[in-house]
Amino acid sequence: LSFAHSKELHSLRYARYRGVQKVKTQVLMTAIIQNLKKWAKLRSLQKIGLHLTSHIIEDSV
């Protein structure tokens, strides 16, 4: 999903620049943007009281 999302929505179907270092930079910047978007979405969900975690948080009894 992440690679497909990058390819379709963040212009990684074709490299914008030429040269290995420039393409690596383009891919890295795209990954940073994707992670920031995910982080912002999770933060906005947390503000309304929805906490998405990969494990169950047990209340202290």
C-alpha cells in the first residue's frame, strides 16, 4: 500500500531528477512527507479521544 500510494499520489512513477543521489533524495523526501501525514492524522484522532495502537492497553486495576 505504501509503495503504491507513493507511486500514484506522490509522483514516484517516474523520477523527477536524474542521478542516483537525486533520486534517493526524492524518495526520502516522499517517505518523510508520508510519515508526517500519518502522524498528523493519528494526532488529530488522538485529540478527539481515539487512540490507535498495535497492542491493547490495560487499565490499572
